[in-house]
Amino acid sequence: MTDLAVDHDTKRPFSLPVLTIADGLLLLLVGLAAVLRLANLAQLPLSPSEAENGLAVWQFWQPGGMTTAVYSPLYFSLTALISQVVGLTDATVRLVPAMAGVALVA
């Protein structure tokens, strides 16, 4: 019979995951998409639908409550949470759709 004992004291060298050229190109592409989508979010004026959503978010945090209809609950909820952290600006109203666009590229 052969001895099949395994020596558990041997240490394997730590190896990092290998980053391929395709992975690097994908990271570069996602980074470029993020820069293009997130740069100058507040430069142009809000469209009427963006302004309506921003008004709904602002009214949500006011004591009187909301009087504006919400058409997208997920967009409204995420924008409302972000606006409490960084404040309600043109850029925060556009941040959720911009991040969704970056996620679509990834």
C-alpha cells in the first residue's frame, strides 16, 4: 500500500487574481462612461420632467407633504435618499439616471 498522507504544513504562496487585457479594457470603458456621464451634470437647466421629479423630492421632505405625483418610485426613493446626504441640486436630480447609465455599460 502507498502512503497517501498529506502534509498540511506546506504553505502555498499568496497569488493575486490575474487581470487580463479584456478586464483592463472593460474597466477603462466603464471609467470612461462614468466620466462622460457624471461630468457637468448640473451644467444644463433641468427638463420639465426632471424639475417635476426634483420638486416632488423637495416636497417630500417638507412638513406639508407631497402634492406632485411620483411616476417612478425607485428613482424617487433613491433621489430622496441622495438629496438628504448631499443636498437637493440639479446634479442630484440627475445622479440616479446617470449612475444607471454607467451600470448599463458595465
